[in-house]
Amino acid sequence: MSELNLILLGPPGAGKGTQADRLTDDFGLPYIGTGDLLRKHQEEGTELGVEAAKYMDKGDLVPDELVVRMILDEIDDRGRDGFLLDGYPRSVDQADALGDALEENGRSLTAALLLDVDDETVIQRLSGRRQCVKSGHLYHVLFDPPKHDGVCDQDGSRLIQRDDDRPETVKKRLKTYHDVTEPLIDYYEERGLLRRFDGTRDAGEVNDHIRATLAMLRLEERL
Ligand SMILES: [Zn+2]
């Protein structure tokens, strides 16, 4: 079987998490989220985790080299047939670092999957999210409202808006995305790796489209 080495791109609120869940189920690919990876290394107190903590404790960013080493370890460990990488790269420098490291290991990316969503939709999706304070149950004031305003259906606890989802914060996150991450779209397009999906569509439709694209990629590789 050919490898499917994938990265997920898209603004916050594009539905990357949902699509990642489905793709890992559909294709049996390990999901590698860099946030989770950092936490795991810290909790287990690995050499890389201890090294990363030195930066995080000072409020500094963890150097790309360290993150890439964590990713490659994980790929070695679980990603023999492919992987789905989320949260990295977030800049062109990081993309270069990842590309080089993969190449040194005799591998390369199969595709960069972009979930395309306009800013207005992102703001509507994120700023409408509500979470219950007790168990973290999620709602959306427009798309998935609770039966009673501000109260969790499942445990009756209060619903709040997470700081990350406040409109001012969402706008800041979007600005960072446009400034730093969006150049990756051209980067992967130039390398013939970009595959674009309309992330404003229903999650099931997006998933169908991605699956069809991946099936095609595999087919092309075999020919
Ligand atoms: Zn709840």
C-alpha cells in the first residue's frame, strides 16, 4: 500500500478536528496534533519534553527543530503507512523544516489538504460556540442551541464562551492565520501538493470530497 502523508491546513473553525477524526477512521491513519504531542512529551518527561519545557516555562516558542523531532519520532512509531498532521507547519519556515526532515527519512508529503473558509463564516462559527462549565459539553447558539438559553441540556450547568472564541480573539487568530500561515497555501500549491476543499459545506460533504481525492491520489501513485 502506498503511504498517505497528509497535513491539514485551514483557519481556526474550519472543521479540521472533525475532518481529522473522520479521516483517521476512514484510512486508519494516525492523527498527529502538535499540541497533544507537546503535552504528551511533557507528561512523560521525555528528553524532548524536558527540552521543550525550558522554552515554554519562559513563555518562548518551542524551536521548530524540537517540534519536528517529536513529529518524526511519532511518524517512525505509528506512521508507517502514513499520517495526518494537524497544527504544523504553521509557517513557511516550519514547512521547510518538516520537508527537509521527511526527506532525510526517505519520505515526502502526499498532499496538503486545505479547508477553505471565509473569515465571516469563521467568526460566526466560533463566536457562537458555548461550552458548559461542568463537563465541557459544546453548543452553538445558531447551529446547535441548548433547549434553555445558557444552560447545558445534559447536566444543567452554566454555558460560557471560551476566551479563544470571543470575537476579538477570533479576529486576532484570523490575522495570525492570514499573515503567517496563509503563505503556506502558495508554498504547497507551487509544489503541486495543495488540495482545496470548500470548508463552508456540510462536514459530511467535505469528508466525501476529501475521501474521493485521496482515493484518486492513491490510484495515480499506482499507475
Ligand atoms: Zn454539560
